[in-house]
Amino acid sequence: MTNERRCPVTQFDHHSSEHTQNHVAIYRNLREETPVAWTETHGGYWVLSDYASVYEASRDDDLFSSARHDEYGGPGLAVTIPKAPTEFHIPIEIDPPNSAPYRKLINKVTAPKAAEKLEPMIKHYVTGILDSVIETGEADLAIVAGVPAMVVIDWLGLDPAEYQVYVDAMHTLVSAAPGSPEYKHAAEVSVPWVEATVREHIRHRRENPADDTTSYFIDAEINGEKMTDDEIYSILELVISGGVGTTASLVTQSLVWLYQHPDERAQLIENPSMIDVAMEEFLRVFSPTQALGRTIMDDAEFHGCPVQKGDRALLSWASANRDAEQFTDPDEVDITRWPNRHIAFGVGVHRCAGLYIAKGLAREIFTQVFERMGDYVVDMDNVVTYPDQGTNAGFHSIPVTFTPGERRLGDTPLFAEHYTKA
């Protein structure tokens, strides 16, 4: 189907129940038939589904803007389609070159060496969360999805014991169906609570600096000037929203797949050195952030289609990562695939800054699950997937049984070791 203005037109909706149930096949059909196509849903937007178009658009910040543009269907267009009720996010919603100073600051606390310093904290929380169920022989394995939130909250100097509220505020907005009771509760209750709590934390840290990442941002300068509370809040909310969702998406999908493929699980249990390469393949196949939006800033022809100034575009990393033009047998999970040029963390200036922390989290979760409950059996009849998989895919609940084991932290409370209120 075509029209004069839009070139290919598709009945695509990444928030539909059909997409949630069969997004792999839907994206495959788009890549094969109309890799750049227009859909009228959610106010209308272009869908970019093949590797070539997604890669090119991600690197063309002049044409595909990440900034918010009230003048084009606003107010406050964001990198999600439709717009999620979140604050303006620095730096991913600032175009270069203005984004560069902020990104430089963030890179200092998310670089590989900085991520390594978080390993003891990560190990503590993974150990503690598994301790809470290890003696019972049964659990909801999705509990491991809470660890990234605990680590990020602790890293910022906030109270990690309140991690579940942050998960509800930031993750529910992209995993629950828009308009559902869960979505409304997150938007109307949890998000305002997070904003009030984090803003009060910034105020407190201005008066009482500590050895945490919030204090680092308060002390930092952009172009020779200290950042405002609004700027710092924008960065912290982005860090929280990214931290609580993407790693959870990756590990829950991977652990379910490994149960369904016992030979591959056995290989990773017997050869832990394979985990890093396998993790890259899980990132490719299960792309935690499925897709994000951009705003087109000029009339142009893009891959044969007449895009127009003010149009919205959805860049699907998940679809690009299954493109047969780029990957051999793209729908097959090969835990030995290498090299692996997936773009699960994005491409260009807005490539995920927290990727090394995310990998460290996933690595420790996989390692301890394999060591401590490697024979886990999933009750597949009762797993619960995210009801909306347009932005993140994954599982809310993974009931499992396993051979009981021993606690490793003894009586040490989960939130006692690292969190201190200064």
C-alpha cells in the first residue's frame, strides 16, 4: 500500500498486542518488504527496520534529531513514541555539539575503569538477592531484575531499599501498556515520588557532599559553570531510567532462553569464560531497548522515501540486529558468534554511556545464577512477559524451582553494606 506523500505505508504499531506477541516476525516482514515505511499510528512516524537505515540515521544527528521539538506535534516530543511522561533527559535529548560537554562528564563515571569499581557493590547485591531465595528451592527468578536498580540507586547515593519504587516509576512506563492501571499508577504516583525524592537528594547533597555520583555531578562544571538542579535532575533521572530497565530486560530474556536450550546453558555453566561472548549474542538477539524515536529536521529523501521536516522516526535496534544482510542466520542464537557487530547499545554520539556497567551487572547475575541454581526449571505456563514490548522486551515473572543451596552473606542485611546517608 502506498500514497503520494508517504511512499510505503504499513499498519505498524510497536505498542500493539500483536507486536508484543510476535515482534520478531513483524520486524522481519518490514525488513524484507519495506525497511523504511510510514505508519499512521501514534500520530504518524517512519519505521526504520534494517541495519543500514538504522545505522545511518543514528549517525546523522543533523537530519535525525534526538532533541525535543515542541514545534512539531509537541509539546515535548521525546525519544519514545508516543512520548512517555518523563522529564527532559540530558544528554540523550540534546543534539551535538551541545551534548558533548555533558557526555564527557558522564563518560568519566561510566568508563570501563569506573565500572570496575562497582564490581564489589554489584557482587554484594547479586549475592544478597539470591541469598533471599537460595534455601527454599523455588523462586521468581525475575527478582534478579531488581539488582540493576539497587546498584544504580546506591551509586547515586540514594536509598537502595526503595529500589522498587524507582522500578515502578521508570520501567513500568515502558513495559506496561499505555493507559493501563499499572501505567497510570507509575505516571501519577511513582514518577512524582521519584522526582520529589531525587530533587530533595540533590538539595541535600549540595549541603552535605559525599562520595557518590550525585555529588560528582554537583561539583562538575559545564563550559566553566556549575550545573543547575534541573540539569542534574535531568541526568540522574536518565541514569535511573536506563539503569532499572535495560539490564533487567537482557537477563530475564536470556535466562528463559537458556532454560529452553539446556545444551547451551550447560556449556556456560561448565565454561564460565564463554559468558562474555554469549552475552554479546544475547544483546544482539534480545536487544533490551527495542527502539527509540527521532525527529526529522529537513525535507529529504532517505533510502528512497520522501521524509519531511517535523516527521517522527522510530529507529529499531532490535530489528537491525536481526538483519540477514549483516548477520548470518540472524534468528539463530549462537553463543559463540564472534565478531558480533550488534547495535543493541545504539550508534553514534548517543550510544549508551552505561554499557560497561550494564555488562558488569549482567555478567555477575549470569555467573551467580549458573553457580548457585544452575539446574533451575522454569514453569513456562506461568511466566509473565511485559505487556508492552515496544521499547523494552522481557519478563515480569519467571517462576522456577532448583536445588536449594546455602546463603553466602550470612546474616548481613541486603542494604547494610554499601548504603550510608551522609
